[in-house]
Amino acid sequence: MTTLEQLSEAISLGKNKDARLFAQRAIDENIPPAQIVDHALVPAMALVGERFKRNEIFVPEMLIAARAMKEAMTLLEPRLIAAGVTPKFTAIIGTVQGDLHDIGKNLVATMWKGANFRVVDLGANVSPAKFVAAVQEHRPHLVGLSALLTTTMPAMIDTVRAIRASGASAVKIVIGGAPITQQFCEEIGADGYAPDAGSAVDKASELVAAGAIDSPP
Amino acid sequence: MDTISLIEALVDRPLLCDGAMGTQLQARGLKPGQCGEEWNVTAAARVEDVHRRYVAAGCDLITTNTFGGTDVALARHGLAARGREFNEAGARVARLAAGPGRWVLGDVGPLGELLEPWGTISSATAGRAFRDQAAALLAGGADVILVETMSDPQEAAIAARGAREAGARLVIATFAFQAAGDGFRTMMGATARECVRAAMQGGASIVGANCGTNLSLADYVRLGRELVEAAEGHPVIVQPNAGAPRLVNGAAVYDESAVELASCVPKFLAAGVRVIGGCCGTTPEHLAAMAEAMRRHAAGDRG
């Protein structure tokens, strides 16, 4: 196995120490940090997302893989910054107004980071105005809205409406959370629905790829 | 009421728990994001009204409005210091509405944050939070502690243990499952068997499922069967959602009708489930239809 393959495996299995060891070895082998991210970290987290979607692993395994990825990133990040490498896509994420739940939202944020998105996490109970302000400040390619309570689903409608009305028409909006369905997504005019944190990565990649062709923000 | 008699009553007949609280409170003016537990103190009459509607529907078990009543959960509203007051008041109002012949279940929901090592909450912090909540619920008149909507068996065990330490003579523990492959798992990946074992080790005597993600009524029946098998003779409780919500005129609407839920009652009972109730989207109307189905079942009409 190459060093990058070993690093990838260490991350997908959540092996912290190995992740650090192989990340350091990859750096010592003079592999550019961006390549380490693209060819080891991203595929590792993609595999984790796939296995999560297939119910082969669950939240704990996903979290330990994310922790191993962070371990590797602590070594890579200063080098990425020094090399002037920044993620290609930016995403904003938050739980909608009135909803204080953030476990699911945090998982999606983690998986998006694993797919090499820059993620701005606005936290929970985020008002439509705060989403709009963040969209204007960060000019993201993607906005993720989360809701756990059925009673806060209507806040998603207001948020989608507010973001569209703010003139940020090119930004893609993905929604998710236990009570959310594809039908609801279509009803409120969001761009995509993801049933779980693994699918959220696929949906995000699909939407930004489509957006990159027709309308760069 | 004497909690031993709940177990005894279950030997004689299946019992009906109540249905959703949050949506009922919102129908009475609770705003999204507002702390529902605070209403036990500031709008107790409205909470009592919900309980009374479930009593009138024929429910045997009345659940307090204290799902997010641990200090940890209340802290998200900046109300951690009010825990004892909200829980005691919640139990008192449920006790008042329940009247004689019914049991009050002191409701304990998840902390809403993951335990160490996945999250930041230590077992000691969790244990204290659950113990304090249970103590206040018991002081207010709860007969039983209901630990519900759990995903992490460890958290459920800590909650059940906390309730027992606070003096609860009977603890019910239920978990939120999702379909995973051929079977069911919680968000944390636990099987029905793992959940049941952990809950019992923590001191729960009745175990089961409530809520859940994207489960059909047929799924709940299958899950009930699995739980009965795993519980090895202990009573099992299942509280399904009323289907998946759809948006109608800006409000989430659940499609599963009272008739459909009631039609599942004989199936749950045939599967060996001894306590049936409702979770998200269920109303007093759903529960009244289920009560009628239980009466028909008891009268020998198994259709």
C-alpha cells in the first residue's frame, strides 16, 4: 500500500495514531498537502459516508473517523495555508429558528468538511435573517438547513424564502432532518434533500457541480 | 398510584399510554423554540387540558410535559436553574388531571448532546442531570419514570439508574429506531437486543420503542415483535408516530389516520406488546380510536 492508501485506511477505520503517523510520512515524502487531502482524506471520508448510508456503520464509527481525519488535518492545515490552498467550495450550515437540536447538523458539517468544503457552522436556532447575513458575508455555494422537530419545519420555508429574496439566487439549498422528506423539499423550493449525513455529501457535490456549470455565485 | 400495581395490571390487560404533547401545546399557542416545560408553571391550565383530553380518550398512562426537563436540555433555553420547579409542577399537573385509576409517567428525554467519548457530556454529569429530574418528578407525584426516545443505550442505562437512585420503583425505557438493512437500529447503531439489555441493566423493567425515523406502522409491529423477543418476559411498550409529516398551509400534518393506527392495535397485541401509545403526530382522536380497538380486542373481537 502507498502511504496515501495507508492514511486513507487509518482514517476510515478511525485510527487516530495511524492517521497522524501516515499524514506525517506523506508530508515527509514531499507529497503536496493538497494532494494528501484529495487522495487520502476525501476518499476516506467518502468511504465512511458510503458505509454509513448502507447501514454498515453508525454515528459512533462516523465520529471516530472524523476525529482521525482532524488528527491528520492538524498536520496538514498549516501547510495548506502556507501553500495558499483553500477549499474550492464553501458551505453554510445551521439548524433553523426555534429548533435547538444540533447532533445531526454537526454530523453533516463534519462530513462536508471531510469532502473538503469550507464549512461555516452557524449553530442551532438560526433565524432566516442570520442565514441571509451569513450568505452575504461568505458567498457560499451551498446552504444546509437542519430541523429535528416537525414544529420547526415551517421555519425552513421562511429561511428558503428569505435567502431567495435576498438575491442570492445561485446558492444551492440542501435540507435534512428526521421529519424531512423529498416531497417537503419540493414543496418549499429547496434544491435538495438528504436523508442522512452520508447522502448529504453526495447531494452537496451534485449541487455544487451543477451550480459550477450554470451559475457561479 | 402504587407502581407495583402497574406491573400487576399489565398481567391482566394491556394498557394504553397517551400521545404527543408538543404538537398539542403548539395548537394552544406555544411558539416554536419556546421552552414547553416552562408552561408547567406559566400555563399549567393548558398543559392540564392536554392531559385531560388524553384521559377522556381512554388512556391509562399519562405522560408529564417534561421531555426536555433535564438541566442539560433546559440550559439550551437558559433555564437550567428552573429544572426542579418545572418538573415538579409538570408531575403535579399530570397527577391532578390523571385522577385515580391512572398512572403518571414522569417523562425524561435525551440530553440532546452525545456522551463522552463521542460528545462532551461525562457520565457523571449525565447521571446527576437524570437523577435530579427524576427526583423532582417523583416529588411532584409521578408514579413511574419514563426514559424515552433514547439512541444511546449507555445514556438510557444512566437515565434509568438515575431514576432508580432518585427513588423510582418502576422505570420504563424506550428507544427511537430506524430501519437498517433487515432490522432496526438506533441512530447510535444499537440493536433492539442491545437497547433492552442496557436499559434493564440500568434498572428499567418495561422496555420498548417510541418515535423513530421513517418507520411505517408495519415496521413498528415488526419492531414490537423483535422487542418482545429481546425482553424475555418483561413487558414491552411501543409508541409509534402517526406516519411521516407533510406540510399543509405552513403546518406539519401527519397522514396516518386514527383508523389506521387503531387497526394496528390488534397486531401489536398479537405480537405480545403490552403497552401501546402514540408519539409524534398522534392526537387525543388517535388515542380514542386506539382505546376503542383495545376494548374490542378485549371483548374477543380479534378482527
